Amino acid sequence: MTLLSLLSLQKDFGKMRAVNGVSLDIAENEFFALLGASGSGKTTLLRMLAGFELPSAGQILLDGRDIAQTPPNKRPVNLMFQSYALFPHMSVAKNIAYGLEMEKLPKSEITSRVGEILETIQLSALANRKPDQLSGGQRQRVALARALVKRPRLLLLDEPLGALDKKLRGEMQLELKRIQADFGITFIVVTHDQEEALVMADRIAILKDGALLQVGTPHDIYEHPTSRFAADFIGVMNFFPVHCDGGALRTGKGTLIRATIPDGLTGAAVAAVRPERLRLEVTGCDNILTGRVMALAYHGLDLLLHVETPLAPQPVTIRLTADQAEAHALSPGDPVTLGWSARDTRVFAA
């Protein structure tokens, strides 16, 4: 069931168009990510949903009602800032209760709701601590609890994990998903971190220059990008310049690249393949390529192999598991033969 509908939403700042005709449906209880680089319009879009910016055109329908002109404090929407904005002089429990006290709810109800949410975020034992006595992850959970305790229809999160270190970010990605599932509230998170979006979101929207490029599940976005920008922005991708003529793809040196070619594509194009789709065991591969190892980058769980080939000016990147890396024991300068399937090749107009 659709909770939120954006209809041709637009935001202009003078002559600059920050959000350009975005139309989007977001379901009830969905964890949705707005993903884009700096300047893509994702934060402006979030601020319009929160009511801090008014649209220049278009509608924001929440439960079928247009809230585009509704003040922030009149919307059933909460925003959790990246800085968390906790009151340093208040305890954890007081921080969480603040919004309910401003609504002048009965004290018994406030105590009950704060107690319930402290149990959910697993911080009941720290209810009387001040923010400076908490870890980064604990402060993040308090800020989340303060936003959720008012039971909004929609929770907006602006780069919620940006202030945490890498290990804690990974833990909190799963924690956010757990809490969202427990509360059954629609979350919309703004992030520039592709991994964060892939791990947490049910669906992802990629924005560029204020426009919506692609919307889909993490699997669809990663495995079936619809544009070169989306393919390059999400994860790592190898690109080979090719020419499409007569239903065939060939490199500048005449090498045939086997792939499914989009209807109507002719002329200059780009073939693309993910590093994990390349193999050193080439039996049964549709595409085979020889090259020379330039460098190895060890990441613990896997190893990235950078290979110089005649197909592209930049090195081709291959991802090997630790076991594969040990089995092949390659070093810089070693010759290698690579292969991949035609079905793993994506093709875009140049």
C-alpha cells in the first residue's frame, strides 16, 4: 500500500533547479534510500518532505493528502539529523521524552512510551546517563528513539551513520533495519554511501542533478543498472569502449564482446562487467581476454587484481576470494587469462 507519493516535485533556488520533476511512490513500512553524490538533490528532497523547504511545483501526498504547504510541526513526519542534536544537559530518558512533553501528553503515557522504546533500542540500563557518557552508536540510538517515540507515519534520516566509524557503521546498518522492522514505520534515508543503501534499503532511488535516474531493489540497482552513471556509481565496474554495428560489439582493436545489446543501440557504446563476474577459470566463458597483472590489493575477505589488457586504457579489476587468491598465487608482472559470461555484460550508449 502506498504511503507517500511525490508528483512532479520541483525545487528552484533562483535560476538553479535543485530537484527536477521527481515522481515517486513509497510504500507503507518500506525502508527506502535516496542515493546520490553531493549536489544530486537528495537532501533538498528530504527537506521538502520534512517541510523545511517548500516545493516550487508538484505535490507531496501522504496518505493521499497533499502536505506540500503544511508546516513541519503539523506533519506526521519526523527528521533525524546526522548530528543527532541531543540535549547535553538532559538524560537519555529526558531526551527521548522531550517531544512528548512538548505535546503535553499525560505523564503516565510519557513514562510508558519512553520505557517501551528504551527496551526496543536496548538502552534501558543507560536511561539516566547524559549524552557525553554514551558511545557514538548509543547516541545514535537515542536520537532514533526520540524521533520514533512520537510514532510518526514517516521517519526521515539524513546521513544517519555518517558520524560513526566503519565497524560501528556496519553494526548500526543491521540495527536500523531491526528497529524499522520492529516499529513498522516507513524510513526514508538519505546517503551518499552505496554500501549503506545496498545493505539497509528495500528499494533505492538514484538521483543525479536533481533528477531521478533509477528506482529498484538493491539487487536490481546493482545487477541491472539502466545507465552508465548508475553502473559506475554503485560498486565497482569495468568499462570497455566498443562500437555496435549490425548487432555485434567490437573494441577498437576488433575484439568481439558477446553480450545482450539493448534494442536500437548503434554506434559508440560501452560494455561493462563487475569484477566478481570475471574468472580466471575460463572454460565455458563467452568472452576471453589475456593481460598482465599490474597490482594486487588485499582486503582480507577478498583480493582485487588489477590487470593491464588491450581492451581499455585503465586496468581491468577482478575480485577473487581469499581461497582463489591463494590457489593462483599471482604476482605483479604475471600473465593471466580472464573470462566472463555474455549474460554478465551490461551495454550502455557512450
